[in-house]
Amino acid sequence: MKILALMHDGVPGRQAPLLAASGASRTAFAQSLEHLTSLGLLERNPGHGHPLRPEFRLTAQGVEIASTAYRIEAAAPVSLDAVLLRRMWTIPVLAVTRRPKFFTEIKRDLAPVTDRALSNSLQQLHKREWIARQVNVEMRPPRPFYQVVNDGARISDAVDLAG
């Protein structure tokens, strides 16, 4: 996501500027470029760059997703947030909890997620204060529900603008 956001922000599609701006290790950076290329979000810029140091450009689909990645990065500017944003279920959980939802509703909306993965994601997002956890004591038994707040709401809005 960081590479896409940087390219959207105008960082040239050459490896050296992207690597420096991303702060990633060379290995992680190379794997990310390969993954983004395999997803069809990046492509080699034909006729530009050296064979060992190619230049990349966003594909049409990459341009759309890079815009969303940029908005998400802007909504969570603290460097500690980058680690949480890279976790698999963070953005999907934030996207589906715009309104208060119970655990089972979130799980239904994110069909392939396991109970453990969802529980861990909710705990981490609550700890970071991106999701509020409240308990409905009028129900028997009392049940907790979750809703995005603070930076989590801004990230959720950034994802919603893309849809």
C-alpha cells in the first residue's frame, strides 16, 4: 500500500526514489514490487529504466487503488499505524464497522475470516482506539458491539470514497 500511495503522491516509479521514500528493506521492497506487478497494479514502463533497475508505472486499476491507498495513508499518518494497516484484516474490519455491529455481523460481512483472526483484529484496533467496543447490557446475555472511531473512522471513510 505504501508504494501505491507514494506513486500517487508523485514519487517517480524508479526503484531508488521509491525505496528511499518507503523506508522498506530491499528484500521487502522487491517482493512488494513483484506482488503489485502480479496483481496488475504496476507494470514496467517500456523503454524506460535499466534492465537491472527498471522503471514502473501504475496500471489503470493501479491508479484507482493508489488513490485509495493515498487517502488511507493520509488518514493514519503516525508511523506506528503502518504496521497495523499492513495486517490482513485491519482495513476490511474498519470498512464494515461504520455503523455499530456485533461480532457475528462483522464475521458474516467478512465471510472467510476466522473467529480468532477477527477477535485479534478487533482487540488490536480497540487497543489503538480505532474501534470502540461497547456492551449492550439490555440484551441477555450482554453482547459487545463495535464501531469505528477516531483515525479508524477516517480510514473507513477513505475506503468508502473509493467505493
